[in-house]
Amino acid sequence: MIKTIENSNGIVRFAFKDAIKNLEIEKKKDSLIFLHFSYGGNRFKYSTGYKSCFSDWDFDKQRIKQTKSNIINAIEVNEFLSKLENVIKKEYSRLIAEQAVVTNVTLKLFLDNYLNKNIVIDNSKPKTFFEFSDEFLELKSKEISIITKRSYKQTLLKVKNYGIEHNEKITFNTFNKSFVLNFIEYLQENDFSHNTISKHLKNLKTFLIEANQKKLINTIDFNVKDFNFTPEETTAIYLSENELNQMLELDLSDKKHYELARDIFLIGCYTGQRISDYNGLTASSIKKINGRDFFSIKQKKTGARVNCPITKEIKQIMDLRHNGLPPKKILEKDLNKYIKKIGQELKLNQKIECIKRKGGKEIKEYISKSELIHSHTARRSFCTNMYLKKMPVFDIMHFSGHKTEREFYKYIRIAGEQRASHIVDSGFFNI
């Protein structure tokens, strides 16, 4: 008997509801974005709920343009589209593996459940801004991390406290330019840093965009652009290859908790991953490709799959202290605490000038390099060291997961003189 094996992935594409030839005439006209899923000779179409226009759409990537787009939440929408693509492929593969009957009805039911569209919401009374925000946050829980959800809740608490202290009832129509200026001043008076204020305004903007789309905001004074508050570049350091080698060779056998933190941190330095991806690798993460060992990692933030080579240093760490396996996971707060102590033992005492704005004032202080080391230093160290070794930027981005060069270059932590020398060494100048 001849059998055919059905493609267990299916094919996903995103396209507009309206005909392209019509949108090309009216390039600024919004049109709904639909998910099109082809499977086993069938086609399934599903509205994403988001709109874009011909001018803002990248037809090759099937995503909203992030650099020149007028859509302020383009990154958020693109991440949503990627998650939608991943979950429907995963669900289809599961159904095929279980030899279940797959129909458009089952796929629609699955996506409706995934997006909580089947939840019945009580509309018997008008919602307050905070009721709406709590409900919206609950609906987004499947899409965001626990840390992000906590950050959103902190923002809502700040807005609530602002209303209490100013004897002002917070409604959907509260959020105008005057509110933004007063809210910024309130946070500055409470000694919050420039970047913390930027974070809270960005979080608040997420709720307001959704509320505005649902036409819950009916004041003409509302403009989401008023909530733009550009964060300042933070003082962040990287560890050179020489410093990483010193850390690797440091004897910490009498301090097992330090040793574990050091080993996990170094794996981050050699893979370029976020702590959510490099802390907690297991035996199942190891994959052999063309005879070489890799960590196969599905990045938690983006959902992208990346294969990171297991370097000689990583292999040394696993073989000497962890029975050939990745180190066991520890709490991030413990890793941050211990890695600073290790930096002190390595005498990383160079004073780093740190300039920040806090309470609306610029503050300059000098902090030891060891005190600035934390979990994210690993990722910055990978990007900077590979850049200095002249690995092509797009190759580094393949591992780090950065979507744009602009975001990537924020991670390159080298002084102006060192960068100038690096550029000259690239051979572009006749010297």
C-alpha cells in the first residue's frame, strides 16, 4: 500500500483583507491583516484584529515596517503575528501527530481560545480605566512574561497613586498632554530615574492604545505621541576575552554557589543569549549538527529558534564541574549578587563614570566595574567581543536575536578611540 505523509507544519502567510491593487492606489488606507494557513490541501483564514496600510507593510517579510512605519506599536504587532504563526503551526503538528481530524472549525476554535475570544465579558456596566486595564492585562497574560506583567501592574499602581495624591479621578479622558507633564513631574519628585519614568509611560501607552482602538477614549485632547519619553542610554559594561578567561580559571571550589553562578554567567557570555535562555539549559538543549555540539534554544522573548555552538570553554565548564551537562538553574537575583562578588575577587576595580537623570536632575558618579556586572553583561560581552573579532554584524545578530542593527549597536560597549581603531583595521582607509 502506498502512503503519503502529510506536511506536519503547514504554511502560514499574512496578507491584507483588501485587494493589493486597490491598496496600491490608496497607499495610506488601512486594511485588516489576515492570517492565511495552508494545510493538507485546505486553506484557513483568520483575522488578526490588527490593521496596516500598503506604505507601512513589508511584503517580503509579511510584517509591518519597524523603521519608517507610522505605527507606533509596530514591534508589538509583529511579535504578535510571529506568535500567532508559531502557535498554529505547533497546534497543527500536534493534531497531525495524534492523527486527529483537522478542519477550519477546529483551527478557529483553537485560536479563539488562545486569544481568549471565547471569554464572556460582563458589559452590564461601564468599565473604569483600571477595570479595563486589569482585564486587558489578564487577556495578555499568555503573551507576556511574568516580569513584564509585574512591570505593567507597577505602572497602573503609579497612576492610581498619582490620582489619589492629586485628588484626581482617573478616567479614560484623563490622559492628555497636561496629565503627561504632571505625571512626569510626580515621578521625578518621587526620585524615579529617567529610564524608569520612560518605562512607565511606555507601559501606560500600551493600555491607552488598546482603549483608543476600542473607542473608550472620546476626548479630542488625547494623542498617544504625547506619551513618548525617550529613555537615556544606560552605563553598561562588557567583559573582555582576557577578563572572561580570568573568570573561567578562577578557583571557586570552596564557594560552590559562586562557582555555579560563574559557570552559568560564562555560558551566557559565550552564547550571547538572554538570562531567560542561558540560565536553565538542560541535556535536552544539546543538539548535534554536522558532528558538532550546539545548544538548541527557543528564545523566550521572541519565540525564535537559535543554535549556539558549544565552545571549548563551555565544554570545559560542563565536563569539569557538571558531569558533561549544563549547570543547574539558579535565581537571577542570586546570580547577580554572586557575579559582582566574583568581579571583586578578580579586582575589576576600574572606576566607570555613570551619568543618569534622577528626580529630574543629572547625577554623575563613579562606580567600580565589578559593581556594574549583572546577568545582562553576558549578552553585551558576547556582542562586543565578537564585534571586536570582526565577526559580521548580521552573524552576531543571528545568535543574539536582535531584529535591527540599531538595537544591536546599543550593545556594543567600546570607547570612541577603540571603535575608531577597529574601523581603521577593517581596511577602509588608505593608511
